[in-house]
Amino acid sequence: MIIDAHTHIFPDAVAPRAMEKLTAVMAQYAGCLPEEVPVSHKGTREALCRQLETSGIDHALVLNIATSPRQESAVNDGALNLNRGNQRLKALGSIHPDSPGALEELERLNEAGVPGIKLHPDYQDFLVDDQKLYPVYELCSDLGLPIVFHAGFDPLSPDLCHCPPEKAARVIKDFPRLKIVLAHMGGMEMWEDVVQYLPASENLYMDTAMVYDCIDPVLYKKIIRTHGADQILFGSDSPWHDPLIEIQYLQSLRLKDEEEEAILGMNVERLFGPF
């Protein structure tokens, strides 16, 4: 079984605008035209399901982000609706750190069976070890709700990394029972810091999203060996990267068969439950 643990989609009505806005951010950083930014589908549920079918991927985890407090309830209502009506996809919720009802929203998500939340420190404008987030981390720890963080560099904020490995390590230390996924192998384009600062922990996971053309394979494999294959989740960051290329790059590391199988699917179900 193959499960993509890092995908994004948008409601059909806003998908074109959302894709245009995000593509423009990437194009500005890359110094290219928006139409030159590669995308693997149009950012809709139908497009993602079609990609899974053609790629031989069984399921996908959809990561939602509340980019403002007023979006919080609507984003989570969408996640709940997706989880009721689609066996191929499973959505995470999100809260916004400036929302006065964030803790109540976490309770609502937990009661509804949402298996975790996604936080994006760059788009939500917070540092990962900011004390204002600690009540959120404490409640997620108590509820057993995993948090997926965007970690490392992001083109939205090229001069300030909101979730570098060193700061993430402080959260891991302060909340040892909190299940954390640091996307992009612990810190996009900061993998030497991943090796230096992030401790191996049974509650720290990383995903492989968007790394195939960025990380040296020797360093990639070193991080897997340091933290253990059981702590690594296959992810693509679709529609921004093609999941098949991410799979091929992972397979090029020539891990043991059981390690590869765990990364490609078993670890996701162990952390977020069966689809």
C-alpha cells in the first residue's frame, strides 16, 4: 500500500485563485514566470484522486491550513465533509494561533475523529517555539492529536525561517508526548541542521515532501538511518511536486524492502489511523 502523506487541495470554487496565488509566490522567488512553475494537477479533489489513480497510489492525506482566524471553522468544516464522503482521502484540520477559539476548535476536531492538524508557521506568521502556541501543543499532546508542521525554508518568507530545526527541537523537548511531523525531511534546505539539532524520538516524524531535487541522497539516507525508517512518511507536496518522482528518488536510496514499505504507507496508518 502506498499513501501520500502530504497533499493539498482546495474547494472547486477557489482552487484556480488559490493555485494562481501560490504559484505567483514560487515564481517570484524563483525569478520565473508563474506558468513556468511546475504543478502536477489543478488543486481540486477530483484532480488529486485522478493523480492517485494514474500513479498507483492508494490513499492520500490532505493537509489544510487556516491562514487567518476567520477561515478556521470553514477550513475544518471542509475537512470534516471530505472525511465523511471519500474513502481514498483523509483530511487533517487546522487552527490559527491568533484565533480566540483555537482550543475549542481542537476539541471539536478531536470529537469528530479528525486525526491531526496542520500548522504552517510561515503562512500563519508565528515562530514554532513561540509561547503563544504552547496551549495548542499541550492540548494536542493531551488529546493525542499529531501536528504536521511546514519545516525549514519557504519562498513566502525567504529571509526568516519560522520553523528551523533548532527551534523545533525546543518544542520536542518541552512536549515529549506530542506527536510531531516535520515536513520536508525535518527542515526544507536545512538538512545539516536536521542532523545537528533534531533528536531521534518515537514521537518525531518527518515526511519526504518536495525533496527529490534538493537533498543529497547521502544526507537523505543519513537522516533516515539516524531517526529510523519507522519515523519517515512518504509525502509529495502534490500538486507542487509529482509523487511518482518522489517515490523513484526514495527507491534510489536502496533501503531494505521492509523499510521502504513502512515509509510508503505503513507508518502513515500507524500515526493517523487506517483509511
